[in-house]
Amino acid sequence: MPAEGFVCDVRKAVDPMGRVYLTTPLLFQSKILCLSLLYLLTTLPLALYVAFSQTGCIFRNPPPLPKPRLFAYPPSYGEHKYALPTTRSACSSPVPFSEYGVVLQEIRDLCRNSSATAASPPSPVLRYLHGKGDSFAGNFSAKKRMPFFNHTNGDRVEVPCGFLQEFPIREYDRSAMEKCDGVVVASAIFGDHDKIRQPKGLGAQTLETVCFFMFVDDATLRGLAAHNILTNINGEVDMIGAWRIVRVSGSELPYDNPAMNGVIPKHLVHRLFPNSMFSVWLDAKLQLTVDPLLLIHSLVVSKDADMAISKHPSNVHTMEEAMATARWKKWADVKSLRVQMETYCEMGLQPWSPSKHPYTTDVPDTALIIRRNGLKSNLFSCLLFNELEAFNPRDQLAFAYVRDFMIPKININMFESEVFEHIAVEYRHNLKRHDAGAPASTIKKASSRDIKGSSCEAYLLKMWGESND
């Protein structure tokens, strides 16, 4: 008699008396084993399809001959630095990556063509204000800053764009920065607030094509020396893996706030690297996990964009981000935040609405910025930096204001936040900051006064859906 229960397979057998009956092989007499084999055969093809399909946020063809590990850190250097969890959810708009070799050649050709025409750049060009100022960017009033937003006069207008005071770096570093005439990846650590992390997923020839520069101050240098990471203290060229270290003298920095000093290389990268055609800014809390050439090609070149930046994962309106900034004490001087928002409302800033399409948000995540360094992106960066000096280094608050009012209009590829999570790993800061923007004596608590009469009253009512407009 055949075995009871679920039978995967049966076979004929003959006993000594010549009778024929059916038997079940021992391998298939277990119901659980049969179900397991059936599940494996069903799910394996599906798993292979998902692994090799382009249905995720990104699809990266592996570059040839990947580089070995760039730098080995001592175990103590990674203490108390944890990666933030991510949702890793699927994207509605996947980002396909082209073959590494094709991308490498195309970007090299673009940079070569740009260098060949540098002697006779197209008009209009961006000219910068030079001279000495009371602050690094001149600290112009809002009314004096606003005329620079309209750049229809071309090269007849000098735009304030920082460097009206010294940014103290060594001359041989400055020379190396000027020689970087293709692609630059830049980052900065001021106040020993983060860790230098090596990029992952680099192609075989990326380090020959891309310049990696990390700006550090004296406090960060002391931290690196304490871990025996940077021992060439008196040498001219300091390298940590892929990164060339650029020392910025702490005693001569333009601003007292480390965050404000950090936005100089973040938003004025085109001035520090005047001959670079493409740039990738990477906050030091991030570790890049995709080759920067692939990112530039997929997020900027193929989109014919001036700049690429991730959408904020939750906030849509500038005012939402301002409220979150105050709520989470990302900038402690709430009174100055209110002054900034009311200034923008007076100048005509509107909450996000479908009229702002193709943009679906007014708030970016500025930890990763990919730029095609040209007239529009350079003008945007200059105007944004001027707003940061006027108010605070929270660059998300001035983003939509500059984007919406600058002329000529900039084309920004604001990609999904899920894509951001797939191309970089975000880590927690190592040190808790106590200088959130203002001394304790000047920090003002948010009041509960009515918005009636505020210049942002119409903005807020429209944002809340209570406006009749």
C-alpha cells in the first residue's frame, strides 16, 4: 500500500510473489520536504528576476576591475558612529545606470570639449564681485541682494559670491584644486564632527578621472592625529585613501560657526575648483556607495539638468521645514528664523502648489548635491550662499526662494528620497553640538502670537488650505 499523506512521486515495485504495487521513495515520503522543494523551485526564478531586473531605485552594471579597499582605519576611529536605518522602499521612477565604460568615455569627452572651448566661453558668463568686504560675502540686505537674482544683463553685472575675505588654504592645495579640470567630489569636516569615509563602488579608472577633496580644520586634524590616521603633519600633500586633505587654518576661518564655514566648500565649490565641469558635494555624514561618474551621468547629463538633489523625505513647504528646524533645535535662534521667513514672504515666496511643476516639493535634502558647473548652477549657488550668510546655514530654508525667483531659471532634477538611500549610507554624527546657531543668552522661545498681520499670513493660510485665493 502506498504511504499515507502527501506523495510527491510513486514508483512500481514487484514483490517475490509477483504482485505489482506502488511505492514512494524515502526522499519524498516527508510532506515538509516536498513542500520545501516546491517552494524553492517556485521562488528561485522570482528571486533571480528581482536581482537582475531594473525594478528597484537604481540599476548599476558593475564597473570592470573594481578597486580594492582604499584605506584601513584603526578600530577606535569608528566608535559611536552608526549608520541610520533606511526604508529602502521601491521607487516609482527607477534610475538606470549605463555601462561604466560608456559613461567614463562620455564624461571625459564632455570635459575635454569644455576645456577646448574655455578660451572663448559662451555669453553670458558669470562675473564675481571682488575686493574686500566686512564679511566673507558682504552681508548685503535683502533689498540689495534681490537685484542679483535677475541675471539677464549677462556679464555686465558682478555677482557677490563670497571670498571678500580670505579662505585660508595652502597655496599648493589651491594649485591642485585649480588643476582639477574634470570632475570633483568635495566634502568637509569642521569641528571634528564627522568621520572620513571612503567611497565604495568605484570603477577601475575613476580615481584617475575624479578628484576627491576633503576640507578639514585644526580640530579635525587633531582628531585624525590622535587616531594615528594623519601622520604626515608637516608634509605638503596629505592623502587618506581616495581623499586629498585640504587644511583650513582654524584661526583664520571667516565665521565663528563651524556649520557656516562648512557651507563655503559646499555651495561655492565652483569657485574653489574654477576649472571643474562637474562637482559632487557629499556631507561628511554620508558614505558614497555608487561611482560618482555614474551618478553624474544618470542624474544630471541624461536629464539635461543643471543640478540634481534629493527631495526631502517628508516636508514639502519651506515653512514646514522652518517649523521643524525650530522644533528639533537645528537652529536655536527661533526669532531669527521668523525674521527669515517673514522676509521671504514679503519678497513674494509662495507655498508649494501644482503651479510650481515640474517640481513637486520646495524642500530638498542637501546632503548630496550633483552639479554641472555652469552659469545657472553657479548663479544659484552664489545667490543661495548670500542668503545663508544673511540668516543661517540651514540651506533648505532658502532653497525654494532662490530657485523660484532667479533668472535665468535653473533646471534641477529633484529625485526621490528612496534613490538617495540607495546611493549613499548616512551615519550619525559623532559629537553632540552645543552651538545650534546662537549663544544661550540670545536664544528666544517661539511665541504663540496670532499670525494676523504677519507677512506670512497669506502663505500659511494657503499652505493650510484656508485661503480663498
